[in-house]
Amino acid sequence: SLPLFRPVVEEWAREIWETWAEPLADEEENRATRSAARELRWQQSRFARRCLELSSAKQRAVAAARARQARKIEEIKRRHARRRDQEAALKQDLARLTLQAKISAMKDELGLTIQACDGQVAECESLD
């Protein structure tokens, strides 16, 4: 008598599953899907915030690097200007020393010429 009821019991079980259990399982799956979707949205917004933070951190780092580079360039320009000024001062000193040496040589030559003239004048006076 049991095998006779088996198809009926299986039919009832299928109907119960389709009526109650399957929709409940679908609802549970929907809840899990919604929860996963919420989690995904939260992760995406967190990721987007982190990207913005990293982007602004990168922008700050780039700006700081550019500022450092600009300071280095200005320091190099100042050093070059100092070197040019030093070179100009050295050239002026060299020109002054060269001129002084020429003047000194001319004075020495003039002194020798004057001595020679004095010698000739003395010679001429002795002839008188």
C-alpha cells in the first residue's frame, strides 16, 4: 500500500517545494545578492575614496618635487652668478696688476733713460 502512495507523496513534496521552499530559497538568495551588492558598492566607494586620496597625495608629492627642483635650479643660478662675479673681479684684478706691471716697467725704463740723459748731460757739461 505504501508504494501506491509514493507518487502522491512525491507530488505533494514537489508542490510544497515549489510553493514554499523554492520561493524562500529564492528570497534568501535575493537577500544574499542584495547584501553582496551593498558590500560591493561600499568597496567601490571605499576604493574611489582611496583613489582620490592617493591622487591628491600624488599631486602633493609632485608639487613638492617641483618646488624642490625649482629651489635647486635657483641655487645653481645663484652659484653661477657668484662665479661670474668672481671671474669678473679676477679679470679686473688681473687687468689692474698687468697695468701696474706695465707702469712699473715704463718707470724703470724711463728711469734708465733719465740716468742715461743725466750721464750725457754730465758728459756735455764736462766738455765745457
